[in-house]
Amino acid sequence: MASKRPEKYDILFEPIKIGPKTMRNRFHQSPHCIGAGTDRPGFQAAHRAVKAEGGWGAINTEYCSIHPESDDTMRVSARIWDAGDVRNLRAMTDAVHEYDCLAGIELWYGGGHAPNMETRHTARGPSQFVSEFETLTYCHEMDEADIKQVQQYYVDAAIRSRDAGFDFVNIYGGHTYGPLQWLSPYYNRRTDGYGGSVENRGRFWVEVLEKVKKAVGDDLAIASRFAIDTLIGPASVEVEEDGIKLIKMADDLVDVWDINVGDIAQWGEDAGPSRYYRQGHQIPWQRFVKQNSKKPVLGVGRFTDPEKMAEVIRNGELDIISAARPSISDPFLPQKIEEGRLDDIRTCIGCNVCISRWEIGGPPMICTQNATAGEEYRRGWHPERFEKAQSDDTILVVGAGPAGSEAARVLMERGYVTHLVDSAEKIGGHLNDITTLPGLGEWGYHRDYREVQLDKLVKKQRDSQVSLGAKRLTADDVLEYGAEKVIIATGSSWNTDGVNALTHDVVPGINASRPDQVTPEQIFRGEKEIGKRVVILNADTYFMAPSLAEMLSGKGHEVTVISGVELGHYMHFTLEYPNMRRRLIEMNINVIGDAWASRVEEGRIEYYDIWAEGSRREYRGPGKLPRDENRSHQWLEFDTLVLTTGRHSDDGLYRELMARKDEWAKNDIKGVYVIGDAWAPKLMADSTFDGHRIAREIEDDEPQLPLPYKREVSVWGTAFQPDGEHRQEWRS
Amino acid sequence: MKILVTVKQVAALDDEFEMRDDGRDVDEDFFEEDLNEFDHYSVEEALLIKEAAGDDAEVVIVTVGDEDTDDALRTALAKGADRGIRVWDDSLADADGVAIARVLAKVVEREQPDMVFTGAQSSDFGSAVTGMALAGLMGWPHAAVVCALEYSPGDNTATLRRELEGGLEEIMTIRCPAVLSIQLGINEPRYASLRGIKQAKQKPVDELTLDDLGLSADSIAPASRVRRMYAPEKGQAELITGSAAEQASRLAEIIKELRGM
């Protein structure tokens, strides 16, 4: 039965005037990177338009560079440098305007944080400083002529934005970019009219706003993103000092304030991972702005729950809900709230894997929850619409973890009779263990969404079935099951013998069947007693070792981590790293880095420094190492040794079915496929993608392998600039 | 050798629902219909006996219901039962457990099974009447709420355990044929395979009318009649405090209020 939204959410659907424009509701997609920029206009247009269709009242680009002097290569920003960029961004504004939705552009001048590795320009800043964020990046201190020139860059970019069809421009002073470097004494050490007092430090920002407003303010709304507190105390911007002073100085020049906190070097304080921050975590800072401004205020805070969204508006803390990650996870979030379909919301789990791709620099954004994110244009995947089944084939999916449950969901959405079978009592696979780790409870939304959707789908389609708590299927069971197609999603396990990324070999003495050695699964099952002194031997680059260290330390164990790889390396990219390290220090967890184990004996482990083998390399004949012997070995005692050395696919069932291919035909089996960790251990986002992808492509000739996608690359023979020349032109 | 298993398609309610215009039931648009949870266990018990006997036993599923209840029947057939019987007549629309038992008794007479299993109760109405009424009508031995069973096709008796109050269990031996109502947890019900679901579509289902069973509409008149179904208003609980006299006086007030005095 269709239900209507509760009246308490009506406040989220009240239109609001922003300068010369009106937003139809209070849902603002915050500027966020996707890896499209200006170079992949199809990706850019399709991704943003899906959200416009899904009910967002305003949609932004990612940060958009105003001039070649602000180039963030290898990270992908948009650019509005010239007519070529205007043409490509027009694809997005046109697509967004198909719906009743405003299009915004975040005008970015990176100043002292812009490495300019592609353009080879030298960025300019308020003072010369070396970036705490970007490697080897110094800026040039501006004189007054420089100031006027850079301010004109903003004006020219705003005019091009109007040409490109945008409804509003956002002067970007968040994440210590652009004008915030001028306001912050951490960067601005000037003694002239642009330095010293807050009035002087705010002058650059005010002048940019004045000039942009004068140029385009009659046609476009003017927003300004402002990190109201950079969270390092009086050394930089504090909300009740420079923060509200700048708001008052510039209030007449903006049509809406876009408020967040933090800097760029630790911007996980803004894009807070769920591991450390709940929704609305910036409100204690953001709330000051409405008290000191006459203008509407919008702000982020990973708002996922309409209850909280309505609350912060009712409380007068924000006027508009701004969201990046929740909009990626569910582009149809506003529409689902409007229709009262709250249980259909695909809630952001706050893992920050979307952000990780920007941090890595280059790859397109992915989402753990929403496998269609970033695939709208190139694969033609709509988050809410599915191609009808193209055959009557029935499908068995073995394993209800992230990959299997997503495959079954999409197959059922397409109308395929599908059976999802798991020996566990609950959908989610290993996620049911992960959600018990410190801070990772919200990751369970991934399981919950699929659980609810599958429950609805099997009610609609009676021959489909979710069989939980079922006996483990053998190859015989699968062959006789009666499915035309079989998808194996049996996951992976942690290695029990010490096989690892460094030596690709076992560690002598490591054997998880011993009572004093445990894999993560054995810890989750609670099958062994954990001793007082715990050593974690780690060669995994994500969350498992730091999470177990935190969990075990919290239970009173003395924890040492021996890590052959950088502990939690991927957590740099998900912005979890800084607080993860703080937590380890808080909990007195000892980390021995750049070390690996040579052998384990009862109650002790021998480890060595991986760099202690001598820097001299020479040929010494066959059977001899080209370096000196490593003599750094030492023993460390433990009561329990935890093994996060690596993972392996649980693909035994798949391998046996492939070996028995000659029995397929008599059992009417057309194909057997493997996805997710059972194919190769991977990020949960990629497992979910595997499941989604094979369900979308199940009727193709070779569903095991992805179809080619639509690529967006430079086309030889065509100039990017409308009046340009693509052929080689030597300056000689 | 034949085991007859009676099953029911039950209704689960959506979170939000509306009552039927006559106020005697929920509007069926708000139902989600499915095989009664208890019946998964009774069907499984029959299938286990059949399989232990090397399939030398026939499991027949019978239900009383309109064509929509074929889903429940097919669900049981998909698990491995051999054939189905569905009895329906519009005059059964208001049938209670006793009326259903009268219909089932005729089916039992016709089929002559060696054993009849029912679910201990239905998860929607929960009367737990049908199975025992059927045994009464047949004059067969019966046991309710059976939680363990030892029985092989051809045996003259079955040994079983049944749940009693207070965590007690009773071990009894029963003469066969008998009617046993099966409790949750007696086994682990299987899921149907896709092969089972496909095969179930081909399995024979006899559709019988009251005429076929020699029954008239009068003979299955329900022993009870639902007058009204309603959702009790919430928030009616009140903790009465004070001295004994104060409590008695407040209680008297409430009784007067409720009786409109």
C-alpha cells in the first residue's frame, strides 16, 4: 500500500528563495567529487541528473577550478577555464534542468594547496607557505596587482558559469581553499590591508563576493561555502571569533551560506566517517551562523534520516539540508521521503569509499551501497529502474553476503525467479561480523537495505525465495537444484597459515588450529579464549587489524600490532586514518611497523625489520640473495596471536562445479559464475558491484566478464576549444 | 502407506491496514498470504518419514480454500509432497475450525490415510481446534502439540513427545491411524529447490466441492460466528495506586465508566 509522508516532514518540502532563484525543497546536493570533472561530460550530466530526477532541489558540480593556476591533478576537479569547459558543463546543467532543480557550481581557487602538476602554473596565496596537504607545494605571495587579477579570475569564471546555464555560483571557502586562506592567520601572515585584523583578513573574500555579485548577482544566486571553524583553535579560524565576524561582514553579499568545518589536510572532520561521527556532527558549529545572519543557511553532516533533517530545520540550526554521501548512496532520497517510502531508502553507511577514489586521485567514484553510482552514463544503470528479464531462466545464488544479496535483489527486480541460499540465519555474510567492530555499526545499513528489499520482492514474486539457515549446498545439491544459472558468492576467509602480501608464503609455525592463534572469524565466533597479551600480525591494508586492536584493547587486552604494510593504509583515502591513529595512541596500542615475522613458536613470535637487509645490491650467483642477510630478528611473547595476514577466496564450490561441467547439461544448467570475494577478495563496494553487474548482464554470452562500457576520452580529429585546432602546431 | 497433511494459507497483516466494510475481518487487500508457519513443520515431518522409508509412502496435502490458496498447496508440494487436494465452496467463507474439520473428515474417509498431521495451530487465528475436532469426528486417537515423533510407515503405534505447561513434556504411545498436531521446532523445515517448485506445478491437485464429499452447506454450518473484529484502543492501561480503599474506589469508577453507568 502506498503511504503518504508524515506531516512532520512537510518542512523539508517547503520551497525557499535564494536571491533571484527559488529552490523547490530543502534538499541540496552538496558539491562533491565523482571523477567526472569537465572531461567526462556524459558521466557528469547523468550522475547529477539522476539526483535531480530523484527529487533534490539543487545539484552542484564538484569543486570547479576557475583558472589553470588552480589545478589539482591527479585528483579530478571540474574546470571552467574556457569555452570548451562551458560547452561540456552545459551537458550537466541541461540534464539537471530537465527536472525542477537548480544547478550550482563551486568556484575553486586552491591557492597554496594547488599542486598544478598538469598546468605547471605557480599558484598564488596570501603569504608564501608550504602546503600541509599537498607534497612539495609552495605558493607565491600576492601583491595588490595579483589580488586584483585573481579576483577577476573569480568574476570571469562566474560569467562563464552563467553562460554554462548554472543557477548559482558558490564562492568556495571551505577546506581551507581560496578566500579561507586569506581569512585564516594560519596561512595569512600579511601586514598590509589584507592581513592582521579580521577585517583585513576578510577583505579578499568580501571583495570577491562584491565583484561576483556585481557581475552576475542579478541573474544568479550567490552562495559561499565557509568552513566556519578549522578545528585547530586560535591559530586559525574559530567559529565565535573570525567565523561569525566574517558572516557579518559578508552577509549582504551572499544569498545563502554553505557552512561546514575543518580544513583540507584532515577533511575527514567534515566528511566524517561513520566510524567516528554521527549525522549532524557539525551542528554545534553550524548553528551559530543562523544566529548571526539574515540569509538562509545550508550545511552538510551526512544527514540520512528525515527525522534529524526536519529537527535541525525546526530547531533553527539550518534552513536547507545539504548532503553529498547520502545523495550518492540514494539519489532518490528526497522522493522516497516525499512518498513516505522510508524503508526503501538506501542509507549511506558512512564508509567514505566514495571519497577514497578522489583521494587516490583519478579513478571514478564508487559507492558501497549504491552500485549504480558512477555507472549511470557509462553502463546505463539507473538506481531505481531495471531492464525486464530477457529469458525464463531461473537463478540460484549461493551466499547472501554483499555480492550475493545484491545479485539476488537486482535479478528479482528484473523479474528473474531467483533463489538466494545461505547457511547463516541472516543476510549480510561477513558484514554481520564487521558491524560488531568498534564504530562500524552503521555499515549494517548495507545488509538492512537488501534484507528489506528482498523481503518485499519475494512477496511479489512467489517462486523466488530467500533460504536462510539452510544447509550448506554441496556441488551435488547445486547440480540438482533445478536452476538454469548459478551464481556462487561464497565469500572469502582470513588465511590460517600466515600467507601474506610480503613473502606470498606461509610463516613457519603459524597455524590457526592452535588454541593460541586466531583468525578474525574465530574471534567473531568466540570459539577461543583470548589471552592477556595479544599480538596482531598484519599484512592487510584496511580496517581489520586496527579494528581488532581497538576492540581487544577495549576489553582489557595488551595489544601490539606487527605490521608488514602501513597499518590501515587505505584509511588515509577514507579519511579514517587520523582518528584511527589517535584512537590507537589513546588505547596504548603498540605498533611495530615495517616488520614481518620469520617464525612462530608456542607463546612467541620472531619478527624482523623488513629494511634491515642492506642497501647494497650485487649479483652473488644462483641460490644466493643479492643483498646481505637480515640480522634484525627478535622475539616477542604473546598469549594470543591474531592473524590478519591476508585473505583467500572460499571458491571450493565454484571450482568443483566447474570441474563437473560435463554434468551441467543433463541438469539443465546453462552457466555457473563466481562473484565478490569468492572471485577474488576485494572492497565491499566492489563485491556489491560484482553482484549488481552480473544481475544486469546475466543473459549475455559470457556473464562472468563485464561488458564493455561507454568510454569518454579525447577524440582525435576534434579540438576541445570551439575555435581551436587539434593538429600539432610547433612554435618554431 | 499414506500420510495426509492438512495445511492452511494464513494471512499476515501489513503494518497499516483497514477493516472490511462489514467490520468482521480485515480488508483482504491488506493481507500478505502465506503457508501457515506450523504447517512447514508438519509437512517436513511427513517428508522425513517418507524419505526414511525409502520414499515408500505417499504424502498428500489437503487444504480448504479458494483458488488463491493454491499457493500454499504448491509451496508444500514444492518441498516434495506427492499430490494435493483443495476443497472449496463459497459457503465455506465463514467456516470456523469445526466446520473445516467436518470437511477434512470427509477427505480422510475418502483417502484412508495411515496418519494425519496438522499444524498445532494457525498463525492467524490460533484456535488450535481443527486437528483435534477432526480426530473427534473420526473417532481416532490424537495428540496435540507434538514435539518429537518416532514412527515408520506400517507401524501400528507411534511414540511421541508433546509439550505441556511449565516446560513439562509427556511421552506417549499412540495407536495408528491417529491425528497429530505438530509443534514448531520438531524439525528443521526444508526450503523448496527450484526443481521442486518447477515440479510442483506439474503435480496433481484434486479440486473438490462439498458435493463431491457428500456434504451440504447446512452440514458445515460454523459452530461460532465472528460478530466484530476491531483493533482495541491503545493507552487504556492504568496503574491503580493508593490504599486498598482508594484502589477499590478507583476500580469501581473505571468499571462504571466502561459500562457507561
